[in-house]
Amino acid sequence: MVAVPASLEKLCINSIRMLAVDAVNKSNSGHPGLPMGCAPMGYSLWDKFLKHNPKNPEWFNRDRFVLSAGHGCMLLYALLHLTGYDSVTIEDIKQFRQWGSRTPGHPETFETAGVEVTTGPLGAGISNAVGLAIAESHLAAKFNKPDSTIVDHFTYVIMGDGCNQEGVSKEACSLAGHLKLGKLIALYDDNQITIDGRTEVSFTEDVLKRYEAYGWHVQHVADGNNDINSISKAIETAKSITNKPSIIKISTTIGFGSPNKSDTAGVHGAPLGEEEATLTRKQLEWEHAPFEIPQEVYNHYQKAIERGSQLENEWNKKLANYRLKYPDEAAEFERMLRNELPQSWDKSLPSYSSEDKGLATRKHSQICLGALGPNLPELIGGSADLTHSNYTDIQGETGSFQAETRSKRYLHFGVREHAMAAILNGIAYHKSGLIPYGGTFLVFADYMRGSMRLSALSGLGVIYVLTHDSIGVGEDGPTHQPVETIPSLRAIPNMLVFRPGDGNETSGAYKLAVQNRNRPSALCLSRQGMANQANSSIDKVALGGYVLEDCQGQAELILIGTGSELDLCVQAAKKLTASGKKVRVVSMPCVELFEEQSESYKQEVLPPSIRKRLVVEAASGFGWHKYIGLDGDSVTMTSFGASAPGGVCMEKFGFTVENVLSKANSLLES
């Protein structure tokens, strides 16, 4: 590293601080304290270590930087601006937190080039970073050769006290230690302040001892406000530790430079105000107007452009050489980077006839994973300690992703549902073409909801395999029987929620989940078996809802079913037809996709003139009113479940052909 004059380093660091002060003051909203305290570590990391190309934020082999403490986003925006990213101009800084701005209140991947991870909820970013590090190490093991290294980058994180208090970070960092992710380096901003005041009111544990117990390498920099040399040495040391993730506790003063508000909760989430900003300028010897940055600061920071271009050019040469030596591997690697699926990747997805044995859709799911595995090498995932219940293993695969076997693609997440979802997001954020999936019981989606929401918000094609989808779970009882979970997932924008009714619909759900790389899919799958339907198909799932069984002439009644209850509709329709009634059965495996169809198609499936409709789903009826209307009814759950064999639960709660017939006849007679 080339020595930089102390006076220039001071200017560079204070540039970050004052951009944060000015932007938050102008917007009258935001968090200036963290950027002011973290400016030295941000400067040291970005100026001396971070491998990136400001003119190509998508360069594959860049280091990934995650600001886990996303409320301090002016730190990231300042660094992006100062180092020459076109996505954050000084005008963007001035529009901090405003409508249409590229500098929103928390970093968002879909708004600002250079932002690697959408961070807002604390703990999510560091957990995503574990996924980023897993992706890097898996691809390195898969593609690197003794004479050709094309995957080689670090994941850096700045996290705070809040990140270390949130449970998801503890889950994820425990797993990271087990997996010995040596290219994951976290800088812990130890400022001992949260919104409620000093952390001593609620948080007094020895964080480094905890991380040491996780299997991390730990260091402490006592003066994070001024000691750039020690920060840099600690990062250098962390980079040299290859068999452990690293955490560097860097003790800082929140709001450093503010005479009256530093080291207080008052600077955490509120503007300094004009008077205090003036005093801060004086304290920091900053003789510049708001948003004014000395040219010598720009000149220094923007050396990153030339360095980044050179690094990318060198990597391109390595890739070209790799392409000559290993053409097959290079073709697969570059195809993945283009986010392009292999030809005929779905050719082995099974289809079924009504004569084929009915299975639980969790079992159909396992068959789909086994069919996809050989044709889709980018598929990577696992289960939260429920492999043999979720059936999430890829049949034919041996071994799993461990510190010694990183080329394997089955992940044992342990009993860590929230971390699993956050790590899957991190793998998707890596933008290397990997397709992450993870399994647990549907009811435990509640543990994952924060990260599932971020999957949808960020447009990540994560596949959630959620089994044991109803009261059909049986003896485990109401704690494990999801009655409100499916409608609650359907309420999340940009998420596809599939509840397939047989083997064909399960194959169709997988096909669509893999194809949808810009939104997550939740596959809600049964424990109990169900019949394969005569008129279902893989392709019809793309319509979201379709006519499964129909009658001659206009129907008097429409039965709408999902999952294992679809067959109840089919069997009830047969009996109604035998008694002279005209009945249509509609399968609705994915409400979201049905809503995306043309109005004419939706009216073709559910004609407005047929107002007598009955929905059958072993879940809360919330949301179905849109299709039921004023003249319809439902067989749905209105309470929690009960502990009994699954079949008994279904019977007692009315999920029988007889009860569907009774409800249907009541509608027809009304």
C-alpha cells in the first residue's frame, strides 16, 4: 500500500462525515451518526483493500461490500460517489431520501448500482453476507484449477451493535464459523449506542468471545476514530486467515466531530441541525460549504477507477486463458454469469396420468429436484434440519457443502430457518447464476418472513420448499399446522405462492420457480398423498388457475380447489353431475399468476355470470372473497387446528367430499 499523507487522509475521511451531515440535514431525515463514526474504517477498506471497478459495478470478480447497518447508508452513498460510481452523483446525494432518488433511506439493490444487498432490517446484511461467501467459495471449488483461478474475492461487512443483537445474525454467523468461510470479514462498529441510549441498558455480553466460540478469528482496534494504521493492519491480518471468518471490533464514537451530539443516541437517527453542523465543521476544521468536496479528495478516491479497470482487465485475461484450457468449464461458468438456463434443463420433469399412484406433493417435489439436479448444475440448497421430512435432497447426489467439500451443493442449515432464508438471499445477491432453494415446514415461514419479504422486495429468485402445508400434518398439532400462513404469503407483493394439487402441478410449479429469476417462489407442499388428476398439466400451472373439469353448457356452480383439496372438488363434482347438476372445477395452483392473465382469460375461467362459487382450501379463507363474491361460500379454516391423525383433522374440520357436497347443494338451492 502506498503511503498517503495524513492531511489528505483526514480530508478524505471528513468528506464522508460532512456529506452525511449535509445530506441528512437537507432531507431533515436520516442517520448521520454511523457514517460520521465509521468514516475511518470505510475509507481504509475502500481505499486500501476493496477490489472493485466503479465503472463496471457488475464485474463478477469484485469484492462484495455489505453495509449491514443499513440505516447508516450515507456512508455507502458517500463512498460510491467519491470513488466515481455514476449511480451516485452529488445531485443524488442532495436528493437523499426523496421521491425517485437513487439514494433511498436504506440501501436497495434495485435503485442504486454498486449496492450489493438491500439492507434495512438489522442483522439481515451480515446474514446475506454469509450467503455471498458461500457462493464465492462454492464457485471457486467448482471452477478454479491449480493453474487457473477465476473466482477469488472477499465479502466485507460493516455491522453495528443492532446487527449483533438481532437473532438472525447469530444463526448465520454460527453457521459461517462451522463452514470456515475464510473470505468473510466483518468490521464491527462498536459505538455502544442504540436508539434507546447506551447499549449497557440491554447488551453487555462480550461479543468477541461469542464470535470466538462460533469459530471466528477476532481482533479489536481500540481507536476507530483516528487509528487508520491499526484498522488497515487488522484488515490485512483478517485477509491472511484462510480457515475462519473474521470479525474486527472497531471502537468508534457515533457522530464523531459533533461537539454536542457525538456519543449520544441523539445523533443516531436525527439531523444535526444547522447550528450543530456549523459547530461540527469548526471541530473537524472543514472549511467547505455544504456538499462541497475538495478536488484533491476526488482525485485521490477516484484512483479506484484506474485500479478497478486494471483489475478487471487482468481478470479478463485470466478468463480468456481459462477458456482456452478448460472450454467446457468456461462455457458453463459464462452461461451462469449470463443468468442463462441450460438447454433442455426441464426435460426430465415428470408428468403423470390419473392412473399413476398418488403421492404427497412433498414427494413429488423430491422427484422434481432429482430430475432437475443433473440438468441444472446451478441449483444449490438444502433444508433447516428437515431433509428427511422436506425431501429436499437431490437424489443421486452424495455429500454436502462443508469446509472440506465446497464443490458440493447440498446445504445443511441446521435448525436456523431465518438464517437459511437470509443466506439463500445472499447466494442470489451474488449474481452468479446460482439458483438457491431451501426447505422447512410451511408453518416456520413465520420464522423466515423478514428475509422472504426481502427476497420479494429485491427481486431474488429464491425457491422456498415449504412442506406439511395444512392441518393434514396431523399429530404434531396446531403449533405445526399452518392455517393462516398461505394467505399471509400471498399478501407479499412480487412473490409467487404455489399450492400444487398433484404431480403435474408440482412439476409445473418447479418449472416456473426456476424460470422466475426476479421473484421468489413459495412451494406449499403436502404431507398427505393426493390423486393425480386426469386434466392437469405442467404447462397449465403458468396460467395460475384453469378449468380442470367442465360440464356441457353453462355451469351452475364453480368449485375452486388447491392442494390436496382439489381432489375433494373433483369427487364432489362427479356426484353433483350424477345428480343432474352442472358443475365446473377450477384448479388454482397460483393466485398471483392467475391475476397476471388477461381479463378475458380470467372471465373465461370464472365467468361473472356464474356467481355461485365454492372455494375449498385447508387454510384461512382470507383473500378468497375476491373470487367467491357475495353469492359464494368456502370450506376453509376459521380456527387453529388440533392434534390428531391428519385424516381425522381433515374430517373434523370439514374437508370431506360430503361436506363439500353439503355446501355446494346449499349454494345451488339458495
